[in-house]
Amino acid sequence: MGSCLSKFNVLKASDGDAARVVSDAGDTIEPIHVPVFQEFSLEQLRLATNGFNEENIVSEGGDKTPNMVFKGRLGNDYLIAVKRFSKSSWPDAKQFVAEASGVGQIRSKKVVNLIGCCFDGDIPFLVSEFMPNGTLAKHLFHSHVLGDQRPMEWALRLRVAYHIAQALDECTRCGHPLYHDLNTYRILFDQDGNPRLSSFGLMKNSRDGKSYSTNLAYTPPEFLKTGRVTSESVIYSFGSVLLDLLSGKHIPPSHALDLIKGKNLGSLMDSHLEGQFTIEEATELIRLASRCLQYEPRERPTIRVLVDSLATLQRKVEVPSDVMLGVQREPLSPKPIQVVVRSKLADACSRMDLTSIHQQLVALHYKGDSSVDELSFQIWTREMQEALNARKRGDQAFVEKQFETAITNYSQFLSGSANPSATALVRRSLAYLFTDQPNLALRDAMQAQYVNPEWHVAFYMQSVALKKLNMVTESSDMLNEGASLEQQYSPKH
């Protein structure tokens, strides 16, 4: 079936639903192209990072940090970031995996999505998408490192603030309102130059980890009292990021508030931005930062209020982020090969048009299906008769789009048959897709391919299930293999 399972063990995600994606309004939107969350073995991560080679270290949090981040590659194309924690960071392996799995269900274009974890021996690892264009800290404070003397322009700073507020809002609505030590190192730029919030900060505090920097000047006052992170603490940290964007420097909140109270706003603004902003824009951003940094948590705005306020400040919305950031846009992996459509079924599968796929599968018959031929010769046995009746009920329910009933009857039929029926398997696979169970749909499509290795329909159904699981490259591979088989062989169904 190609290289699908050698890259991503999608069946390990069967404990939960496919990863969620939410829109600005909180509604489900089209899935983004991110692999389903899984547990990796240590050997897989060694292979991906070339043995955790020092040349692959991409950490920017300081040379002495025990938590190193490595650039890696899954298979031949998908780039990842692998974060290795210290041995004592997460003493409870179950708690670590459970926490990572929960965060790994979030899928957003505003977040660096978590795609896996590993707890092999006593060292925990987190695996996420790789962001090739560095951190906000590098672009904001250290542009000379990038060979670029231009400071980050005002419109991009406003976009960063807006995108990160959106990211925090989406995470909150997905059940993850707490974020640990939000700062400019936790904001990264993707291949399109868009700012993303690192998913690592969504993980709950470990035994020896720190929720906030050891620099107390940047720590929310209530954290100093209780040692606990709250949603209001996250707002405080977001305010400190707004200060960084305004000034181009890392200014302690107390000093910034003194400047604001003294109406010494000129000293707060980055002098390189002169002429790029209006007084009204600067005043509004300073006002938002000041509100976020209030001593009393209840006086700080909610993240939703910040999203709405920052939306009104956006400028140059038509200019791509990579242009403003001054980086060259490069795809992280080869673009999926476009399929030359050879049939209506291939076209429907490429568009994930389940209704059209259903219409065409209804037209398929069981001719040449070995298990059904066997049933016709063994009809005299009671078990065979019951199995055949279950198949007929499943077919009737499938035609009438009663997919849960179809699943029940096809399951009875398949369990009572000596040899699995490829046709029944692909029909049950589609029924699983209609009932939002893509992992089970993929399992049936793979089994149908095993039963009939030259049947293009089994590959097409794998393609649809893989795309539902956000595995776009693998989906394209299956669609192409199915199209090739359709061209070479007469359908065997």
C-alpha cells in the first residue's frame, strides 16, 4: 500500500477523533494538512534527527537550556521539530503522554501543531511541525543575525499580535486556556512567513519545570503568590509580548507602565518605526498592553476582547507575511503529485465527494468476490445463510444511506464469512467515513486491498480516509496508485 504506515502510524490514533480545526467564529473548518497525532519510538526519532546530531539543534532559548530542540525529517519529505526534555522533567510517563495527546488534538493554522510524543526509557520528547523561519525574538531583537538590518515593520508587528491572540483564543475554545511562559521565543514563523504559537507552551508544568522565566520582572504578580498559571496570567504575558513589539526591546513591564503613566510614549516606541504608524494606532496598542499588565487579574481584558481590538488595527492585509518578513517562501515538502483523473470515482475521491462515491459504490456488484462465491456454494449451512442475510440487510441499508445500520450488518456478514469480502469492506469503509470514523475507514480500505491487491477502489478509499486524517501526501500517493491500477488492470470486484 505504499509508504503510508512507514511514515505515520495512523492507527495509533484510533482512541480519539480526528484532530479538530476551529475557525475564528469557533466553527469547524476544512482540515489543515497535518499528520494525525501519534506516539513515536526512540528509534524513529533517532532516525529522523540523524542520531540527534548537534548540527540539527535549532534551539534559540539559550545555550544552557536542558530542553534541546532538533530539526528532523520523517520519511523523505516531512520536516519536524523534536524537543528533548531533561530526564526528570516528566517523571510520570502516563501523565506526559495523556497531556501531549490532548494538546495534539488541536489543529490550527495559528499554532505550531503537535504531531507526536515519545517516552522511551526516562527521557520525554515532543514532536511538532518544523517552522523554518525562526522565532519572533530573532527577527525582532537580532535581525543582524539574519543578515538583515531592517527592523520588523509596523504592519507585521500588528499581524503578529493579532495572529497570536487568535491562536490563544482558539486554544481556549479547544479546552486549553492555559499557556506557560508566553514570550517571543514561543512565537515562530512558518514557511509562508506567518506567525505561529508554539504548542509546547500548552503542556502543563512538569515536576522540575518552570512555568515562567526565572527573571521575576516578567512574571505575573499572582504567579509569584500562588505558583499557579491562570488564564489571566496568560493575558499578562501577552501584554509583555505587546511591549516587545512596540519597543523592539525586552522592557520589564513595571518600567513600561511607569513610562505610560508619565505619558512618555516616545521612549516606549521603537525609533526605527518612525513614519510607519499613526499616533492613534500606537496609542491603542499601548492602551491594550497597559490593560493586559494590570496588577489585579480581574482588571485585564479577555483574549476575545483582544482579538476584536487587534482586528481593527490590521494594515497591509493584502501583503503576504513572507514579503514583509523578508524571507523566501519555500515548501516544506514536495507538492502532492496531481492525479490525472481517469474515472468518475477517482475524481470523486480526489474531491472527497462522499455522496458521489456512494452513488458509484452502489453500482458495484459482488461479481468476482471470492467470499460471496463461496457463500453461494455453502448456502445450505445455517451460519452461511445468516451471514448472507446480514449482507443483504447491509446492502439495503447502504443503498438507503442508513450507514450505522449498514455497519452493523456488514460487520455481522464479515465476521461470519470464511474469507473477507473486498466489496463489503469498501462499503463499510465509506459508511465509517459518513459517520466520522476515518481511522476505521482506513482499516477497512487497507484490508480490502489485502484481499484484492489489484483493485483500484481499495486504494481510492484509502486515499479518502487518509485525507480525512490530514495525511495529504499519503492520500495523494494512494490516489495515484489506484489510478495506475485502474489503467493497468480490469477492475476485480
